[in-house]
Amino acid sequence: MARTNAEKSSLLYECIDASGLYHNLVRPDCRSRMNVTFRLTDPALDAAFLAGAEAHGMLQLKGHRSTGGIRASLY
């Protein structure tokens, strides 16, 4: 399970880091394997991103109410 979670999170972080549309403020050596957090480069797109994700069955992606951003739990 640990190997699978490391692979899933690594793949997602690689996509985020290479995208130009998303960014991650967490240092690579401190990133979670279970809760991948990131932000859109334009915060005005957050609502549209979350609505599109929900339309595709990806729920509960909105980040913490005090810090914002996006959080994908890989459980």
C-alpha cells in the first residue's frame, strides 16, 4: 500500500509541477502522500475547477477553509 500511495502521489505532483496551470507551495521533501495540495495559478479559476471536478465525480476537493487551494485525498 505504501508503494502504491507513493506512486499515485508522485504522478500527481509531477503533473502539477509540469502543468503551468497549477502550483504547489510545499517543498518536495515535505509533500504528503495522502493529501496532495495545490493551487491554480489564477485563483479566479478555483470555482470553475471545483465545479468541473464535481461534474466528473471528484468530490471534496476544496482546500481547508483557512488556507484555501485544492486538496486531493488519495485514500
